[in-house]
Amino acid sequence: MTRLALVMIARDEAASIARALESAAPFVERMIVLDTGSADATPAIAAACGAQVRAFAWVDDFAAARNAALDGSDAAWNLVLDADEWIAGGGEALAALPAAPDGRLGVVRLENVADAAGQEAGQSWLPRILPRGVRYEGRVHEQPVGGRGSFRTGLVLGHDGYTAASLARKAGRNEALLMAGLEASPDDAYLWYQLAREHQVRERPPQAALCFTEALRLAPADVPWRHGLVVRAVTALKTAGQLDEALQLVGSEIDNWPESPDFYFALGDLYLECAVQAPDRAAREFLPVVESAWKRCLDIGERPELDAAVPGRGSHMAAHNLAALYESLGLKDEAARYHALANTRG
């Protein structure tokens, strides 16, 4: 039996699939690509890279496609990649997998390229190393089921699916599937969260704020993506002009994230927007909180283990913002100090 196989579904990914397969080839024994209806050279490129390629008729269901791909693997472990991802580091974690899985899912760190809206897409921790027998559920943003717990690995994946070109190519697809999923399961907090992210990355602030609010209402406090949900919701509410709602959210969540630079970075941005909207209250009420929040980011430092953490919010990005703040206040010495700090950490 194969110890480790790469399992992928793909469609019209000729521009990126070779990168994904070539990054995985040194670490896996088999590569399986299920093509869901490409009109370009995706199947031929995958085969040239050494993958076993099969065709699958797309049925508007990502879980169905992933499960069909997994059905073609006899491996003890299956590494699940998308064609717009690649192994960026930590490949030794794959070599260290035990020959006999104990039922737990291996969680990897996925680092995103900045999205089309110019926002930092951050990173996520996702279960992508699956023991044999685990399958997926969910029409879109599908999740593996059937495992017995999880463990974090050192594997790091790169992902550029939020670039302008990628979003344009996939326009409408995920949104339609999410809406269909919510029609069937209107209380699914994770689907609301993913629909909110879809609106956010496509620069639709009111829709994003609405969906984040619904996700917050429905999501249990202990979901593994709670950090990303809260931080992104603060930003969405601020961008939509719903400052009172955003302030209420940070007030209710601040005790939950004492060691999150991302939370305090978003808090600082929110209070800065409050200062802009109410300049008569800025110096007295809002700007001291802005300053304190971004300094808190530097005190905490980087926390890459947090879901949706954005690199830099605990270092050079916070320092840059403080420098800009002090410049606007005419505090040249403080501005110079934080500019220097931003340059050393950037």
C-alpha cells in the first residue's frame, strides 16, 4: 500500500498546476489529479508532471469531487492540495508521518498572497493530511469528516487564489454554491462566514458586514476559525460604516484575544476611523486608544499560530502605523523612532 499520495481536483488550471505538482513530487509516492472538465491543457500538464489523471463530470459539489479523487487512492495518508497552492516549506513533516495513521488529521499552515482588494489575506490552519478513509462533506468550502482529532504539522502551503486574476476566473461560482448551501442549511455559521469572506474580498462592504454578523450570531465560541471571524468582522463593519456595531463587537471580544496582534491591529484601525468621523472627540477619546492598540501589537509580537493571522501586524505594520500617527500629530522624534522600527522589521 502507498504510504503518502497527493490528491487534487482541478479544472482549467494550466497556468498553475505544474507548480503545485512539482512542489509535492519529492515528498509523495503517487499523485492523483481528478479533472472536472478542463477546456485547457490541465490534464496534459498534470500527466507530464507524473500524475495519474482521471476525468469527473462536475456536479456543483466540491465534496463529491474530492471524494471521487480520494476513492482513487490506496494510500495510508492523502495530502490534499488545490492547483493554486504549493508546498512552500516544511516538507520534512510529510516524511515524518507514521506509517500507520491513528485516525487524526494533519493540519497545515496555508499562507495567502495578498488579495485583490489590497487586503492582507493572512493565513489559515487547515486539515489537509488525511488518513485513509476520511472523506469530505459540503457543497463548497467542504470539510473532511471521519477523523479522530487532529495534530498540527510543520507543512506550509502557499496560495495565490485571492489575486485579481484568480477571482475574476472564479467569479460567481463560490457565491452561487454558498447560497445554495445556505438555502439548504440556513443556520450553518461556517457557510455564512465563507459567504462574508467572498463579499469582503470582492469589496462589497454592506453584504460582507451582514454575513459576518449572521456568522457571529450562529457560531459557537469554540470554533477553530473564531479568531479570523472576529477580526475580519471588525474590519467589515468598519468598512461598511457600521462603527457602533464594530465598537460593540470589540468590546464583547477584547477579553478573548489578549495575545492577538491581529485583534489589536483591527481595533486601532477602527478607533482611527472613529477619530476621522468625529474629529471633535479624536484627541480626547479615540487617538489614545489607537496609539495604545498598535503599541500592544508590538508588545505581543507575531502570532502565526492564530487562524487568519496576518504577518506584520505584530511587527513592522504596527510600527509603520504608529509612525504615520505620530507624523500626523507633529511628533517628529516619535515618528522617526517607529519608522526605524518598521524598517528593521519590514
